[in-house]
Amino acid sequence: MSPMALKFFGCRSAIELLLDWEFRKDVPEELQEWRRAQMSRNGQAALHRDFTACDSFHVMDRLGEIRVPALTVCGRDDKLTPVKYSQYLKDHLREARFEVIAEAGHNVMVEQPEALNRVIREFAQEL
């Protein structure tokens, strides 16, 4: 979602749209409520700054400069940053491990924390 779209939608509408993009359809309602409260507490200005920062951060042409091992993890059902973006990172970093977590959207850390912890632990052990 572009920063301009956030201004157009307003905070409450933007939050509902983001929830739809961040989570799989079958995520428990309590996780959605937690995230809704978190974004509401932060407010529209914070949402706008977040998306503006993401939209203006471009380092794709510099990924080859990174010379340390990297771990790229994403949820299979992430609509905000689909799998192809994590795959791009893996393909353009010198030393990258790429993992897709099943049954997770954008919020892998709250949807599948055990799976994410396992991936991070395995990556750290390999180092």
C-alpha cells in the first residue's frame, strides 16, 4: 500500500486492509485483535511513516556488497511482501539461506513462532 493510499483510506480503513494482507484467512481472531490494537495505538501518522520509509528504501543494486551469511524468511501466504521478494534477496545475496514458512502470512513471528525459531536456530548453528 502506498503512503498516499494510507492517507486516502484513513487509519481504521487502512488497518483493516493491512490485517487482510498481513494474516492468512484462518489466523485466530485474537491475533488479529492484538495487531489491530497495536496499529490503532500507533496511529495513522506512524503507519504513514512506516510505509513511506519502506517505499523509499532502495538498496537492491547493493545487495552484492553484503558479504556475511544472511537468512531470508517469509510466510508462504504473505500478501504484503510476497515470497518472490524473499527469493530475490536469496538470489542476490552472496551467502543466503532462504526459508518459506507454511501456514503463515506477513507476521510469521506471531503466526508460526515455533517454526520461525527452529529456522533461526538452525541457521545460527550452521554459522
